[in-house]
Amino acid sequence: MAGPTGVRLACGCAASFRPGVEGSPVSIVIETKAAACIVEMHVAGMPVHDHRDALRPSTRFAPISHPDYEEG
């Protein structure tokens, strides 16, 4: 994997890039969480986002279309 291996986020957390698994090319992992960080998703040692979830179909219901509704 070429390119940077680690970054410091605006919240102060340190993140690193690791090779992905099962179809995800790269994983972004929080190495250390900053004491002042208020982002609940940032947990030390855990990926920031699992990109494989984005490949699954949506579990939400699609909005109902109204054929008689027109934007004006």
C-alpha cells in the first residue's frame, strides 16, 4: 500500500490506514483517541467506517412517489 500511513485528524485523534478485507481496499483505524475529541464514532483501535456496509442494499424503505405531485 503506497501513500501516507498515518494522519492526525482535526479533533486531535490519530488515525492510520491499513489494508482492507473482503472487498474494501483500505481501512481507516483510530490509533489513539484525543482527550478533547467529542466524536462518538472515534474509538481507539476500531475502524472509522466499514466500507463493506456501503455495498449492501439499503435497509430503509424507499420514499413513496406521488405521480400527481409537481414541484413548482
